[in-house]
Amino acid sequence: MNASSPAESARRRARQRLAQRGPQTEHIPKEAQQAATSKNLGAPEQLFGNFTLPSPAWALGFGAVVAAVFIVIGVFVSGVWSLVMFVIAALVVAFFVWGAFFDRPAVTEQVYLFEHGLVHRDGDDTMTALAWDEVRLLRSVVDKYHNGVYRETIHKYTFLRQDGSKLVLDSAHFPSGEVGVLGEAAEQRISAVRLPRALEALAAGKQLDFGDLSVDIHGLSGRRGTLTWSEIGTIDVNAGVVRIEQAGKWLKWSKVPVSEIPDVTVLLVLADTLRRPE
């Protein structure tokens, strides 16, 4: 993915907004701090997402107070002004009812980034803490176009836990581009933790799985069999697909979407390190 891609542009704008806003760690709730402490996640670094929205009951209550003010004014004035005050009161009620039940934005989640992991807060205020060393990561970044015109970039990051559960963060629940910045930071930190362990495992003769692909000290295996490292020509990523070329062959030996490869960054670094003449 080049630096001028729409996805990178969205992340750059989000980074600028986050820098202007500051880390906002003072707004991390006590419950999130406690969840982070239970996982030894270290110091808080950044808040992602909007602040919690007021509940529909709060919005309706505030709207009722505002409407009541106009009704009282309408009672004490006469003629056309009284009618105007009652109409305004009705419009205020309609506005707050619409806002409370029909026009609530989807951006309701928050993520608190810590040194060694993150805490996710969903719309029901449930806190989920994840440490970098206990998860694998699936990444999906898709640019959406309509009639050839760029519209938006959809980011989706799926954190796979050791117990089989998962946490999904996507663009629908965060301000534009923010989940891309968060996912990028998480991927870098997870890779930094997992890569040394992966190298140690390979040196010990173990095989490591990355979805449909697997690697060991001798080569890389996929649906079409196994290639030794010396038999692999190039490995690149294009349009969200990892493409593996067998040396001396015209057609690609394997094509696997990035979104189907856990810890794809670790796989690419391992392949680059091990791809040498035997």
C-alpha cells in the first residue's frame, strides 16, 4: 500500500485529529483502568472513539425542559406570539425525539490504548482487555468507490484470542480513519511481540501456521503444496492480496487475501528473512 493511497490519507487525517485532541487519557474510566491493571497492560497512551453519548432518556428530559420554557413564555404572551411559542415547543420536542431514537450516530465505542495492550468499551459499557502477547490479528482495509470516485475506506481489525473468542473493531463504530490508526499501532506492537517468538520456534524446528499458509525453517506450504525458500521468487502484497511467485514460473504459485492471514506482517518478515539459497 503506497503512501498516497486513500486508506493512508484517511489515517493521516485521523492522526492529525488525534494529535490536536491529545491523548485524552484523563477521560479513561476507572473500570477500564482496573481491567488494564488485571492484564498488566502498563501505562495508558491514547483514547480512540467519541465520548459516550447521552442516553435517550437524558436527551428527552433535556428536550422537555427546553420545550417547557417556550410553553411558559407562550402562556404569558398573547396573540400570534403565543402561537409561535407553542409551535417552537412542539418543534423542540420533535427534534429531541428524533435525535434520541432515530438519529443517534453509530460511533459509540471507545478503545483505550495501553503500553502492552488495549481495553475495548462497547455500547453497553462492557470492558474487554487484551494483551498483545495473547492475541493474533486479522487486518482488512478496503477502499470503496462509486462510479470510479473514491468514497471511503473500510477498516476492520479482528483480534483472535487463545480461547477462540474474538474482538472486532471496524470503521462503523469510530470516527473516520481512527480505527485505521489504532489497528496500525496494534499490528506493529503485536508483531514486535510475536516475531522474536516465531523466530525462536522456527529455530527449534517447529512449523507456524498463518491461515492457509504455514512456514518452517525449510520452506512455505499452501494449498498447492510446499516450496523451499530457494524455490520462491517474490512475495508481495497488491490490492489486499499476498502473492507468492515460484522462481522461474510465470503464474503466481499462491494468492491469499491479507484479510485471511493472521499476523500477516510477521509472515512477510519471516519469509523475507528465510528466503535465501539453501
